[in-house]
Amino acid sequence: MTCPGGGRRVAPGVQHMRTSDFLVIGSGVAGLSFALRAAKYGSVVVITKSSALESSSAKAQGGIAAVMDKDDSFKEHIEDTLVAGAGLCDESAVRVIVEEAPDAIRELLDWGVAFDQEENHHYELGREGGHSHRRILHAKDTTGLEISTKLLEAAKRSPNITLLEHHFAIDLITTGKLGLVTEDRVLGAYVLNRETGDVDIFRSDRVLLATGGTGRVYQYTTNPNSATGDGIAMAWRAGATISNMEFVQFHPTCFYNKRAEGAESRSFLISEAVRGEGGVLIGADGQEFMSRYDKRKSLAPRDIVARAIDSEMKRTGSPCVFVDISHKPEGFVEERFPLIYETCRKYGIDPAHEPIPVVPAAHYQCGGVLTDINGQSTLRGLFVAGETGCTGLHGANRLASNSLLECVVIAKRSLKSMLTKLPLGRGEPHEYPIPEWHHGDTALPDELAIIYHNWDEIRTLMQDYVSIVRTDKRLKRAAARLRMLHREVKEFYWGYRITPEILELRNLIAVASLIVDCAIRRKESRGLHYTSDYPAPAKDSAPSTIRRW
């Protein structure tokens, strides 16, 4: 049973409403850096569906790209990004984000972020695949955690920021969903309090979506459990335009843990920085193989390396390949990559003295909610930053370590645009009455096993049919099965009291369908989208877009 705002029956409970100047959904680098800036102007509520540090940002190992060396230049960083993006980058977006990188770094330093320095106190700059220069600032191999932790600490000190963990945003509230014929705009969100089971209204006409990516739609991924595409699915249901979802970046080198089973065997990232520091990809025979695929060898962009590894595994029948950095001086691996070193040692691999087994795994969604360079979506008042959005920076393939940079820059630009387009003090959230979420006596699902089965089926389907190498036949089979699964998931959503598991399943089926629909539309191979039916790039190519209405 629905209500005018798009709500439905759930368990009885106390209804709460919270109004703030800014509502941030997501607690990664994009969300927290926005919140810290916005707190200077008004009240900010940050909600996150799990713990604050359960984010892809916190798991990022490599670092953040910025021109910080006199021998480097904006021109070269721009060119590297455009080359990696395979002709689908928005060059104006690339230019803005690259040129604003040094200011973004200085702001992170002001918030207490400590990047690794050399003895002369200059920043220690790493190099990763696709980069022509060393321009990666890092904190060992836990850069994302360093940035996220320092931002979180600063946010907790701010009296204008309210951080609510274990609050799951269900759907955005818009004037369109309320049946109004005025300009469609966002008014807030219905949010499930996971601790109480209540569904509350969070009211704001300035909403930033920063919920991360879609990695959990695949069986094997480097992403945290929270990466179920929630923000993209919510924006899609609210009527925002979605773009470039077919470009899913598979990280070439994820730890192949032979002691683990299922998804756990391909979940820990072996940073691209390992290859940037001299690590070499070798096959089961111990021989380097990347020279057969690209002149840049192990430092080629991720799409090329991932396809090469996939090809080598299929050619040899091997379950993995290896990255070898054992030739480095004694103590180097432990000092430069302490997390990787300890994790590998935990599972019986000594990376300082033997090659690390690796396989590709879903890592980054280059598409998402279509925005301009200020993070503004096609829905007024809804801004998007980080992996949830699609600014045009990444095009058909993301250049390594540009993601954290995009988070900080777009979050900053989003706030500036919000304050210009939606000035504080107008009282607009109060102009539209928002109906309460309708509570009822609907029961909890009696068989969670069915939900988990649907979840596993979606992820297996995407892994088998919509991963590194695609075909029309595979995509059509995926589409047909997803249509059936969509009906089953709808029955769960409407037939039972909502739970986090049902909400994630609902979002997973939405983003899986968007990925497949975009992939079917692209009749060429470009960047991260490779189809054996159309192995060459088309002469005329453009970003894919899907509009709900």
C-alpha cells in the first residue's frame, strides 16, 4: 500500500521529522568534505547506512592524483586522463578538476591529512598505470583511510554537523512524487533507522548524494559491503538522468586468496601503486606477458591490463596471474605497502620474496547520476559527488587515483552552486507538506534465504554475462533474467516489512538493470566496455544516457 510520497506499509513506530539546511547521504570523502564546508553556512545532517568508515573511500589504497611536481603539468595530467577515458571524457570537466587539484590537496592538509614525505619534506609522489609522471600523494597504502579518518574527526568536532550512522536512505522525496505540477525538485528523504526500525523524514531542499558505487552487484569486487548502488537507484527512481553505467572498471590486481572460498577469494585490493613502484605482471610460467598487449606493459591503463589478465587466464587455464615485486631491496615492500604485506603474509604469501597471485574484480563505476561540473543533477536541489555521480571526468575508463580527487573538488563546487541557486533563509522546505510514511502491520519476511538467493543470483549473473568481455547474447540473457528478478524483488518490497536486506536487493536489481541497458545500447568496444560482437570503437561515439520519463 502506497502513500502520496511514495511510502508504503512498514512496522509501527514513532514518526520523526528532522529538518536541516543540508542533507548529506553518505560518509565517504565526498560526503564528509562537503559537510565540513557546508557547516560554515548552516546545519548539516549526514546519514550513512552502516558505520561512518564503511566506505569505498576508506578502502582506497593508492592515493590522490595532483600536479605537485615542477616537472609535471596540468596539460600532461589532463592528457593522461583523456587518453585513459578513451574519447568519452568531458574535456572541460577534466580541465576544471585537474586544475583545482592543488587547492584540494591544501584543503585536505588543513583538515589534518598526513601524506607521506621524503627526508627533504617534499611529498613522496607515487606513479600508477596511465600516468606519465609521479603525481600520486599517498599515506603508505592506506591513503583513503587516512583521509576519511581525518575528515571524520573534523566532522565530529563541528557543532553544526549531525552524523547519524546506521540510517538507511530508502527513497528521495520530490515534488513530482507528491503529485505537484510545479518544477520537480528534491525535498528530502525517507530514512530507515536500522536500530529502531522506524522510518523517519529527513527534510531539506539541498541534498548531496555521495553513497559510493555499485561493486556489490558483481560476485567479485574490491568494494565494501555497503557498495550496493543505493544513491544511483534512488536518483533513478526520483527521475534523475543516469549516464555511462556500462563502464564498470575491473581492477586488474585483486588478491587471489586460495585459502578463501567464494567472493572472499577476490576481495582484497593489490594497489596499482605496486606496479607503479616496479611490480611486474607475470603468468603461471613466471614470464612477463603485458608486453604482448601494450607498449606500456604493466603500467598500461586498467581496462587494458584487466582484459590482458582475463585473456591470459583463459589462454592458460590458470585461475590467476601474479604481480612480482620481490626484486625490490629488502624491507621496501614492508615499508611502502604495510597493509598489503601483512594481509598477504596472513594468507601464506610473502610479497617481499614471492609473487602475489591476482585476478581482476569489479572496482569502480565510471557512470552514475548525470551531473554538471558543479555536481548538479537533472533534478533541482539534488547534487551528487564521488562515485555516485557522472561528471564526465572518467569517460569510458577512470585514470588511477583521480577518484578521490573528484570527490573533494566536486563536493566543494557543489556547495558553491547550492548556495548560489538555493540561498539559505528562503524557507522553501516548509512550502510543501510531506506525508508521513504510512505504517502498518506488515510482517517481516519469513524466509530470508529467498532474499539471499536473489542477491546471489544477480551477482552471479552479472559476473558471468556482464563483466570484462561481453556479447549481445550474454547481455540479452542477462536482461531477460533481470526482468524476472525485478518482479520477484518488487513482491518482496511491497509484500513485507522493509529491512536493510530488502532495500539493498531493490537497489541492486535497479543498478544491474541500468548497467545492462546501457551496455546493450553501446554497439562498439570502448574503454571498459568490450564486446566481442563489436570489437572496434565506433567513429562517432557519445555518452549513454537513460531518462526515466
